[in-house]
Amino acid sequence: MQSFAHFTPTPQKIVAQKPKTISSKEETTLPGYPHLHLSLSIGAVLQGSADPLEEAVHRADSLMYQAKAKKNAIVLEVGPLTLRERNLRQQRKRQILIVEFRNGESGLHVQHIRALTEKILDHLLEKTSDYKISAEEQDNIPLASALHDIGKITIDENILNKPGRLTKEEFEVIKTHCMQGANMLRRLENFEDEPLLQTAYDIARWHHERWDGRGYPDGLKGNDIPISAQIVSLADVYDALTSERCYKEAFSHETAMRMILNGECGAFNPLLLECLTDIQAELQKKL
Ligand SMILES: [Fe+2]
């Protein structure tokens, strides 16, 4: 599998040629290799003069994965982002960075979760087209993952930072952070018009659910749990195990993987466990 980026000063020409040159969505057999099939997925954006290159590349990359999920499709973002859209995106990123900063437990934890969420999500989209995740959602899920524990700001710090084992009652208090966080997000003025906040709501509310229905707060089961929350849940557990906390040492990557795969941290979607296993060489290097 190969992927590459192509930059052109004359995108109009490519867009105009698209129907003639790359309109086929059929798989192609390679000459001499009847069992090998060639497929093509393209994500393309037109970069405006004020559009930062890095952001345009990121959008093109997301669209390519969206195309891949649709199998051999071409997904083209017709125009560059308007100034308003770009400002909104920047603003969202800034808001989330502020939350990361205030959620002291874990500036680093939040960054790890975001990186890990992005990796698992990208790998999931390469593996299957079963989940319909739009390009916008692909952008939003890692960003929104930063807010997964936002409800913890309502929890008593003595419980949150308790070094020893929690009592049953204290654990019940901790468990309320999911609904607290979800309610905080839902109460935001622009919740109804803002897909990023809606994704953040799903993640905050359901990131402690488990595939077998034994999680909380709602006991959702299987794919009734939004895929965004399933991914963040797995990222959260992996990072919690491999990081030092006030109540525990950091486990090695191998121990963490063994515990997750053995079901010691609850049941996860088998496909996501495959994704985590597939990307583990990358995880060991660094997040
Ligand atoms: Fe949590």
C-alpha cells in the first residue's frame, strides 16, 4: 500500500480532468497478477492563499481516509475553508487547549489520549468501512477526546487524588463524572449547532461503557456505544495503565496489552483490540 501527497499550482486543471482520468471506481487487476487488485483512494482540497498548508494537508488526509472507507472513491473538498470556518476551527482548538490546561490531572494524559485516539481511528478506517464516520467527525473525535473527563472538575479533589484504594461510596462519586461532563457540554449555548460538542457529549457520557454492557453510566452494549466513545475508552485505559498515577506505578507496554487483551479492564470491541494490537509497534516508540 502506498500513499503520497501531491501539490499542484494548477488544481483547476486536475479538477477539470478528474472525470476523464480518474473516474473509475472499479478495482483494477494488475497485468500478470490476476489475484492482485489495485485500488485508488484520493482526498483532495483546494488550498486558499490564507489557508495554512499543514491544515490543508490534514484535511486532504482525512478526506483520503473517508474515500478509502468508501472503497476506491474520490472525495474532493471543492473550496478552501472560508475565513469564518477557519476562525471557528482555530477557536475550537484554543478552547480545547484551555480545557487541557485546566484539567490538571493530566495535561499529558489528554495529549496522549488524543494521539492514541487518532491512531486507533485511522487504523479502524483502514480496516473497515462498517462505521460511517464523516471527514468532519474524523477531525472532531480526537479533538473532542480532550474533553472526555471534563466532568471530573465537579468531583471532590480528596477523592480524585486519593492515593489509596477508593471505598465503594467514593467510587460511586467518581462514576458521576460521566453524566456531569455530558450535562456540562449539553448546557453550552451552541450545543445544538455544533457537531464537535455533540461528539464530545457522546465521549464524555459513554467512555466508561464496556462492549459486554458492564460499564457505566448507562450499561450500553456493543455498537450501541458510539464508536467515538469506544475508541476513547480504549485509549483511556491504555494510557491509564502505562502512566504513573497517585495510586499506582506505570505498567510496561507488554503488561498493559496483556491486561487489556485478557479482559482485565473490561470488554472492548474485538475490532478495536485488533487495531490496538496492529499499531503497538508505533505505541511503544512514542505517542
Ligand atoms: Fe473518565
